[in-house]
Amino acid sequence: MNKKNQNIKKNKKIKFYIRITVLVLITVIGCYGIIKAPKSDTDILERELAENERLLQQANRPKADTTEPSDTNFTQTESPESARPEPSPVQTGSNASSPIKISGNDAYETETPKYDSDKTDSAENDQSSTAKPDTGSSLTPYPDGSSDGKADKNSVKQDKDKTDLPDKSGEDISVIGDSVFLGASPSFKELYKDAVIDAKVSRQVSQGLEIAKELDKNGRLGATVIISLGTNGNFNESTGQELIDYLGTDRTIYWINAYGKKLDIQDDVNRTIKKLADENDNVHVISWAKKAKNHSDWFYQDGIHLNKDGQEGFAKFVSGAINGEE
């Protein structure tokens, strides 16, 4: 009996020491992980975004009109003598008109020029032949290119990639974006120095319409509009369509879809963006999600915002997409 009790006590001691050993190992491993773990880059990211936002506000600030009044704004009153036209010089040759005859102070007459009668007759014949209206059966095409105003939707879709490319300076490019584009804005500006970029942290798709109206009001809404919204939350298709309707069919719209290593709304948001592009012929999807998943080294630790390499890669990728290279 005593021997049995001794064995029980011995087993309890062994289990106790095992637990202590495991606890010590866990503590050591945890401390090692803390020491070796990379320092949080949140502060760096926040400072970078704040600085980029400041630079964009400065770039988008209306410039003061410093134009000096020109002397051409003032006109001198001409005297009757100076207002009177000078007589034309006498021309010579077979086709020259007779000199101007002046009768009275302000009356000016010219004799009808004499032209070669054969040339005149042929010119009249040419004019009459070209002036005849076309009485054939062809109909005047509608703006959509059809004869009845009902263009084939599939043929319109096929022309979707044949849009005008943006100006190299970016003068006709406007961007409505969130913090992802905000981070990459300096790199994009290096490619398109005159592009207008309005991007802010935590911006939702629902705020895009007001931004578009403000840009339009200030004459800064270009023919090419890049939308970089959707990372910060789901949105209804009707909300996106309202923004597209305001921008109008005369503009070419590129919508950059969402990406994040742990962004749980990514698939839902990107389905909505794709559906909007399918239903609007002037809307194109820039598939950032497809490109980004192959470049994990482009991101800060949050897996959404871009480091220096990522910013340059993002800007070049978007540039290639709007120029038909991607």
C-alpha cells in the first residue's frame, strides 16, 4: 500500500514538471516571436497617406487668376476717315477685275469680274452634279450606327475596347478613389502629371457621386474617369449605377476592383463591379485582384495598402489597363 502511494506521488511530480517545462517552452517561443517579428508599419502607412492627401489637396486647390489685363481689351474709336476702306490696287491679266469706282463719300462699287466662260460653265455643271440629293433606298443612320435606331447590343459590346486612349499628360483623366489609390497617387502622378486625383481614406462607393458632381462643377471631370472604390464596404448595384449615370455615356469609365489578403467582402464587391461593367458599354473593369494576388511583396502588413514597390506596380498596371496593354 505504501509502495502504491509512493508511485502515485511520483507520477504527480512528473506531470507537474512536464507542465512547468511546457509552460517555459511556450513563454520562450512567444518571447522569441515578439523579438523577431517585424515592427508594425501602421504608423508609417498612416503618415504616408496623410502626406499624400495633403499633396493632393494642394494640387487640386484652384489657382488664383493672376492674368494681367491686356491692352487688347481696350479699342480705339476709329474716325470716319480711318474707317473708310482703301481702294484695291488695279490688277492686270485676263481674269483681273476692274478697279473700284467711288461715287460720293461713302459709296463703294465694284464691277463684276470677267471670267473665262468655258471655265464658268464647267464649274456650274460640277456644282449641279454634286448638289443632287441621293434618292436611293439607303436610310440616314442613327447615332448608334443602325438604320432603324436599334443597334445590335453584341456589336456594341465588341467595340468596347476601341475607346479613345487618354492623353499622355493625363489632362483628361479624373480619379475618384479611396486610400488604396491615395497611397499610389504619387506614382500615378509621375506617369500622368496633369491627372486630377480625388482620393481619401475610408471612402465608400456611396460618396462617389458627390465627388463626381464637385469635380464636374469645378470643370475637373475628365473624359476618362477611374473609379477606385469598394475596398471599404459592400454597395448596392443601384448606388454604382447612379454614379455611372451621372458620369454619362460620353465618358470612358474604368473601375478598379477590390483586393485584400483577408478582405472578406472582396468577392461580393467585385461581382457587383463586374455586373455594372456588363450592363454599361462604357465601363471597363481593371482586375487588380487578379494582378495583386501574385505580388504579396507589394503590400504593407494589412494586405490591402501598398508599399513603395506596390505603388509603382499598381500605377503601371492601371496605366497599362487604360491604354489597352493589360
